[in-house]
Amino acid sequence: MLPTPDTSHVPYERVYEPAEDSFLLLDTLSSPSETQFLHETFSPSSSSPASSSSSSSSSSSSSSSSNPGGIPFVVEIGTGSGVVLAFITAHAKTIFGTNQVLTAGVDMNAFACRATITTVAKAQADSLLADNNTANSSSSSSSSSERRREKQVPYGMYLGSVMGDLASPLRNHSVDVLVFNPPYVPTSEMPSRPETFREEDFHHSSSPSSASSNKKQPSFDDDSYLLALSYAGGADGMETTDRLLAGLPELLSPRGCAYVLLCAQNKPEAVKERIRGMEAGGGGRWRAETVGSSGKTAGWEKLQIVRIWRASA
């Protein structure tokens, strides 16, 4: 089992705390079926994108990519604490079969962006320490020069996190793997999307200049608003998710895939059928399959992870 990143530094009063949905994403992305799919699609030995007839079946070659064999670009939208993005970055070698992976995050909450930066940095340091310990305890039969040639950091390259609404900061057809744990709770109304909500508008008690700062701390209403952005999904809990799904054809690269979390009240079977009916172009079609499930009810939520990708006809 791969270690879960440390999030003890995260201000949970204004950033979504890792919960069952977060951990389901970690378990799914590191599962044998998904690591096989991702290895076959993105590892350096893969010459073309992978397609799969089911969530558990072996992947096979499909149509050519505009960047075959290129370094995959992995983006999490709505990073929250950063636990998922840090997990992907720290364990890139295991998940993708290569550490040649670029990762980035997007969130409307500036505090979440800052928390994610720290979470990823901690996870990378822990990954490197574990890798060094493994190397030091390995057989001494290899010469030191051989070990130096083989030595690589075990984690991917984290590019950073930016504030933004869904995929607004991203270029079209640039994302190879998208991960999205959306605000999926059905609510009677949606919080307004901020035109700007800058962290620099507030000071932190840990800041050296905080004593003399004229900037205010986030109020209780500010904190409540930021948390509402992370869970309030509107009608059927799908208003934000629907906006993202509508933009997938323009966002994903030709070999791209998305992992999206849904709960039972999101009507996941209907959502998957709608995705399968989207125009894929090039003679292909969109696939949507459940590749991870909570397998139990957590309160009223029964959760599942849906993988969305293009497959050849």
C-alpha cells in the first residue's frame, strides 16, 4: 500500500479535509487495473494510447496521439488539501510506470492552492527518503557507478497550483490525465463563483509581519463560503460537474482520460450514458466506466470513480 501524503498543515476551517472520497481516488488510481491502463497509455515503452473495453480488462492500442510517447501532463481540478495531487506526484513511477510526469493543480480557493504546494513538497520529500532507504538496503552487488546511472528521483515534476474556475487556466487539448473530485452534494442553491478571492487579502498568524499587518483574518462567513465551494453541487449535485464534462472534448489530449468522482444522487448511470453519447470525432467514441467504488454507503453517499476516455470505434 502506498503511503498517504501528510496534510497536517492544512487549514481545514477553510479547505476541504480529505475524506472517503479523497481516499477512494487514491485507492483507484493505484489499483492494479488502473495502473495497468496508465502504464500502457503513458509509460515510455508505450507507442500509442491505450483503449479498454471495460474497467478491468487489459488495455490495447488505439488511435495515434498528437504526442505519442510524450511526457504526460496530469491536472487535478479542485485540489483542496492537495492529498490526491501529492499522491499522484509522489508515486508517479508506480502509477504511470515512469517518473517523467508533469503535474499541476487548479482551485478557486487560494488557501487550497497554498496548502497543495506544501502537501506536494512534503510528499516528494517523503518519497525521496523512502527511495533512498530502499537503495541503501539493496544488494551491494551493483557497483556504485551502476547505482548512480540508475538513480532517478521517484516522483513526478510538480509545476504548481493556480487559482481558476475549472479548466479556465488550461490550454485546449493539453491535459493527458484529469482528476476531479467535484462539489457533488445536491443543494438548493450554488455559491457564487468568485471573480477574485485572493489569499493576500488576508494575513496569517504565522507570518512574521502579521503583528503589524492591516489585513484581516478570514471571517467565519468567508470560511463557510470557501467550504461551500468545495461541496455544494446544486441540482442533483451536478451543476459544476456538468460544466466540466461539457468541456472535456476540448480539454483532453487525443490520448487523454479523466477520473471523475460521482455519488449515488448524481445519477451516475445516466451521467455515463450521456458521456458515451458525446461526439468524439475521428471515428472514435467516448467511453465511461466505473473503475472504483466505495462499496458501501457513507451516510447517504455511495461513491464511485468514473474513468472517461476516447476509444477507437
